[in-house]
Amino acid sequence: MVIWDPRTLGYHPGGEHPMSALRWQLTWNLAWGLGVVDGFRVAAPAPADVATLGLVHTLGYIDAVRRASKTGFPFSVGHGLGTLDDPIFAGMHDITALIAGGSVAAALAIARGEVDRAVNFCGGLHHAMADSASGFCVYNDAALAIAAMLQAGVRKVAYVDVDAHHGDGVQAAFYGDPRVLTVSIHQTPLSLFPGTGFPTECGDGAASGTSVNIAVPAGTGDMSWLRAFHAVVPGVVRAFRPDVLVTQDGTDSHREDPLADLNLSIDGQRTSYLALRELAETVTGGRWLALGGGGYSPVRVVPRAWTHLLAIVSGHDIDPATPLPDDWLAQAAAASPETPLPSDLSDGTHDPVTFQRWDGSVDQPVDRAIQDTRNAVYSLHGLDPDDPRD
């Protein structure tokens, strides 16, 4: 199941705002042109209603979003709205509620056993808080999808966030809920928004250990990033034993992204999606909701990465050497005439990317990040932080 509704393309924060709906359009066009969408049932969702949005957000905040959207106030009305990051624009409530409704619809389809896997690449807006917009995000569709699953009877959900930025809004929504494991691998908060996501943020009370944060150094590339991922993520997810895996698959970890400082390639990102699929297959019986997220290279990076994501979720992987269709290249050139266009679905890195697994050493900067996270949470899951086999 893939969520798609052209009405989401009305997401227009204005000016030179980096959150461009162009990335969604070019992703859909590329995946469609390569036949990747053929493996899915396409669903156009209804917007999330107030009761659904209220699973995570306060009624006061929802009302503020609705009022601001109708009046088009060009200035702050509180709740983080009307800022440079989260400007008010016409139709803001309707479009962001539509995105949230898509993620919730996909989540409920999985919870009810109608599908095993679903994708909403327009979702993954993980920074929005209960009472405020943040980081280009108005409604936190990822948190809403998880909350809807729990309400529908899903026992435990694991959320894995591979965006370059910390998944702070989702962590905050479930920081005290032992039914939800949130795992975020991101650039260190010492050098990147939102300034949270330290290994010591582990969860409260009965949920102690269910917030897991891997803060990798700026400049981390494919091999080091994958080393950190595999040293922590599979171990804690397997120990948690969730019923459903939800992933936020932002592409801003790519080396060309203008808003972060990581150094991954398309091929490294594709390798991470393969690892997430293996987790879903081995831990949750294949039940997997994949969401989009950040990604601010809307022509060269996002469409190629999320086309791979769609293909991998559907189980019909696509060769990274596949040439990009001529009609898609023409669309991309028309949308961004000054952007040099790629020729295929790879950055030229050996695929899948190989890497050296963590062996317990702390020889590299990323190893210290690994050890910090394992020391903070591994024992809370009955795992040995010093044993690379765990």
C-alpha cells in the first residue's frame, strides 16, 4: 500500500523555504516511470479529523493551526506558527492534516491485518510537538500513526528514525510509554537542530530504556554510519520484540543535503533500507510502515532514495544502475534548470555498501558514539553493552 494524493503538492510555505513539495512530485513521477508503484495498492486518504489529531496534539494547537490557515496571518500566532521555519500559508491545516491522515490510514491498515507493509513518503514530519509546530513540521504524522496503532490494539511498536536530525517530536510523544521504542540515529545535537538526541535521553519511569539515541559525528559517511546502525539498532529492536516497525526515512543524511553535515551516498541509504526490511522480516513478521521525512536536495537525492525505499518495501528491489527515464529527466530539468542531473539510481558506490562491524573498540569517533549509546541503554534491555554479539 502506498499513500498518494496530489493535493499534498499544495504544501507551499513560500519563498525559498527548503521544504519543497517538488521532492514529493519528482519521487512519485520517478517511481511511477520506473514501474516501482506497480507493486502497490495506491490509496488516497482522508484528512485526519480533530479526534485523530488529538491523539497527539492539544485541541488548542489544532484550533490555532485551523484559524491561522483560514485567515492567512503572515505573522506569529504562537504555538511555533508564523516563524521562519514554520510560516503560515493558505491551506496549511488541510494539507498537513491530509498528510497525517495518510500515515494514520496506512498504520490502521497494518494494525487491522489488511496489509503488511505501507509507505507514505510525504509523511515523517517528526519534529512537531503536542502544542507547537517545529522544524518544518505542523502535525506529527509519525507519532499519530503510532498512537492510532496502539489505540487499535497493537501491543508494541518500534520506531526507527534514520533522518539526519533527531526525531524529537516522536520521542517526546512516547517518552513515558513503555509500549513504544523510539530509536534515532542522527548527527550529533552539538552541531545540528534540534539540539536534542543525546544518548542519556533514555525514557521515563516504566519506559526507561525505550528512547535510544545514536548521535554520530558530523562528516560520518556510509561505512561509519552503517557500523553505528548495526551496532545498536538491531539489538535493541529485537530485544524489545515489537509487533510493528515504523521507520522515518529522511534523506538529509546525504552528502549533498544543504541542511546537515553527514556524508552518506544514495547507495548507503539504500543499504540502510535493506537493513530495515530485514528487521521487519525477522522481528515483526513483515509488518512495516515506512515514512518519508527530511531531505532538501529535491531533484538529485530525494526522488532516487525514496524510489529505492518504495522498491525495497514492495519486495521488488531495483538495480541501482537503472538509468533514469528521459521524460523524468526532462521534468527535473524544467523544475530546476541549473541543477546537474544524475544518470541513474546510484552514486557510484559499491552496492550494497560493505562496512566493518563494531568489534568493541573505540578507535574511531563513531565508535565512541556507539559505546555511549550502548552504555546508556543496553543493560536496560538485558543486553551486554561490551559484547559486540548483542
